[in-house]
Amino acid sequence: MTTTHADVVVVGGGAAGLMAAIQAATRGRHTVLLEKNQKPGLKILISGGGRCNLTTTRHGKDLEAQYGKRRGRYLRHALRSYPPTALRTFIEAAGVPLREEDLEKLFPVSQKARDVVVALVRELDRSGAELRGEAPLTGMKLDQDRFVLTTPRGTLTAASVVLATGGLSYPKTGTTGDGYAFCRQFGHTITQTWPALAPLRCDEAWVHDLQGIVLKGVDIACLDRLGKPTVHRQRPILFTHKGLSGPAPMDLAGDVEEQEGHAKVRFDFVPEQSREQLEQSWLEQAKLHGSRRVESVLPRWLPLRMRQALLSVSDCDPDQRLAAWSKEGRRRLLATMKGLCLPIPRSLGYGHAEVTRGGVALDEVDARTMQSKLQPGLFVCGELLDIDGPIGGFNFQAAFAMGRLAGLTA
């Protein structure tokens, strides 16, 4: 097989890899993009239920804070040099108008993720980069000052290599952790990895019985093995036949996994009221409407099945009258409404996870260029790094921003 000599080889045709290849080729660098699948952008295609939540409307310090203190600080340069407004301008100039939706999300007006992929591939073609599908990287070594890369479709040499192979999430899309081995080969540390942004498994039968119910305005937190909150969210919650899904529970998945089977999720069903305020309102209702049933004190916006479940978990008789409601019964329901805890042993795993937590150690990669501090000419970006954010377009935004930095320097 022939050998191709390139200036830059980008490995991985996801968000970070596509952007890196476009930027490098636009600079006049002879760029080859290697993609394991037949076509690039497979993970983009399935994102957002096939609609592609491309980015967010958040910006500045608020945007950085969404990734947590350590990861947000690392991403500061990438996000400030290429914020969501810049990505939106780029995508819309490529022919895909975007629109804002709930939770500060941006989607294509067409509601088709395929339009985003088609536009990115078109920009890749315009840049002059060469795309090679069905070309997984099987080997890489350094020969003097050039990298030698092996694929089933031939050998390549390059002055610079951008690794954007993704993590371990959604392995059916080809993200099977291949890049970690290549990074280790050049001395990089791979921190422990976990599934993140995945539905949560819960074995409580009453939770399964609530399948299909969606709650909004409820606060949930992940508690570590000592009972300390690690992260909390007030976003939609979906009950399923396996446990909990929706934006809020999925945002907690990485923290749940890190507890290795010892995590709990704590609910606050009325976060706008303190425990004392809620109890006082119940006492006032009991004085004014003593003949009403206990069930009447629960918020009407909670679905009936949810209200029934909360009473059952609290061991409260739903037909008991408020005038006869005992202090102990009231306190049990208060504890449920303001602090119901469920043991959550794990998420549904990498097969259902949108991103991977953990990866290449951040202190080993230059945050301003994405170039390895251990191997000149090697660039690492995207999900391969120890970077993950919540649901809402944050992970795509980070990937595109990091890919751009790599492409501008490689």
C-alpha cells in the first residue's frame, strides 16, 4: 500500500475532529481526516434524539461554571476564544439556521441533525482536507520528527497529529476508547473513566410504577457515600421502567458512578419553600379545612400517581382527614417532600451514556493549543480529554472549541 505524506492527520470525525481538520486545512496545511466509520459525524447524527442540541446560549463565567471549577478553568481559553455565538455564526454561515429552545438549548430550525453533519462535511471539503472513511488508526509511532500512522487503507506520515477519537460512550458509534492507548504510548496519564450523562438505574418497584411521569421544578442531588451532596439539578425528571432519566438525573450520572455503588439521589419536591414554611402552610390548611383529606396538601401540579406514591412512601393514609392528622404523620410526609432519598447503584452504563467522564489528564495538554506537553506535534482534544459537561449542548460546544484550537496550531 502507498504512503501518504501530510502536514496534519486528524484522527476521529466527530465534532472536535471535524473542526480541527477544517481549521488546519483552511490554514493551508495538507490535512487528512481519518474516520473509523464509513462516514463522519455519527454521534452528531444521534444526538438530541436526532435533532442535535448543538450548543447553548450561556456564555462567559456562567458557561465555564457548567463544567465544574477544574474543568471550567481548563476550558476558559477555548470557550472565550470560540464562544457559543461564534459556533452559531459558523454553523449558520454553513447553511444551517439555528433556533433557541427550552433550557438555553440551540437546535437546527429543521430539527435534523443530519443537516449539521452535511454542512460540516461540506465545509471540510471546501477547506481542502481529505476525508478517509473506514480508516481506523491501528498503529502510530514516531520516526525522527514525523509521525507514522497505520490504517487498513495505507500508511501516512505527518508533522502533526490531532487525536479526537472520543471516549467510551455510545460504543455503537465507534467510540471504544482507542485513543487512550495511543496517548499512553506517548506517556500520557489516563484518569479513571466513568459513564456520564446516562439514565440512572433504581431498583425501587414504586419508581418503576411511575413510568412515563415527567416532573419539572423538582430539585435532585447526588449524595456521596458520606451523605454529602456533590451536585444538584433542577431540570426535568422522567421516571422509567429502569429508574430515572431526563436532563436532571442524567446530569448526575457521572457523580453517581464515581461513588461505585454507594450513591443516593435526594429529592426536594418543593425547593421554593423551606421545610418550616411548608409545615406552616399545612398547619394553616388543617385549621381552615380540617375535613379535607391529607392528600389535599400536596401540590396539584404533581401528577396523581406521584402524589399517591409520596403518601405511600411516607406511610400516610391518603383518606385521613387533616383535622386528625398526627404530628408524626405530618413529619414523615415533610421528610419525604423535602428529602426523599433513593439508593442509586449505577447508571445504565456506556451504552446509554452521552459522554465519558475522565480521560487524558488535563495538566498534560496545553489548554491554549491542545498540544501535548509530553510530545511536540501531538494534539489531544474533545471527549478524549478529562472533560465533560451537563446536558444542553455543552459537550459539543467544548469539543468544537477545543478542536478549533488544535486545528489553528497543528
